[in-house]
Amino acid sequence: MIRAFIVTASVLALLAAGTPAAGASAGPPFCKGVKPCVIGGDAGATWVLAAASSPARARATAARLLRNAKAVHRQYGAPEWIDLRVIKKGACWRRYGSGKVEASRSCTYKHVERELS
């Protein structure tokens, strides 16, 4: 019970540090090596939004984000689910990059939803 509380508190602290304003300087572990990147969610399910300039770059970015998410899951035991979206740079990123609105299919290069267990 105590371990679950500590894990949940640790992940929530990481997610709180990963807000867009703090994410630029702190570099949350989900977004390590990926710029631009925005994260959100909770200990159960986390979403990560990143941008890429081409479909090939989007596949590489999605693979990097998935590796980062698996590493965070191994270290902290959370999140259970990850939702990765890689969208086009430029107008699409300016419109959907905040993560408040889900990106349209025409702006989405790659969408990956996985259970990390």
C-alpha cells in the first residue's frame, strides 16, 4: 500500500514537472531527446504529443517516445497506458501542440496506444 502511494506520488510529481512551461527547462523523462514535446495525463494513462517534419522522422520519434515510456514504467511502475501522437510541424503543431484539442487525422503522422506491462 505504501509502495503504491510512493510510486503514484513520484509519477504525479514527474508529470507536474512536465507541464509545457516547465518542460522546456526540466526535460521530462518521457520527452528525453525529443523536441518539441508535451505530456499530460495521470499515473494510470499518460499522453505524449510530439512533432516531426516527415513520416520517417515521425516513426523514429514515436519509437524514441515508446522507449522512454517503457523506461519510465520500469523505473516507477507507472503509467499503465501510454498514448503517443506525432503530428506535423508548422501550422499543425501551432494549432494542436498545446494538447488541449486532439489533432486531426490530416495533421497526425503517427498514433500509438500501448499498455505498458
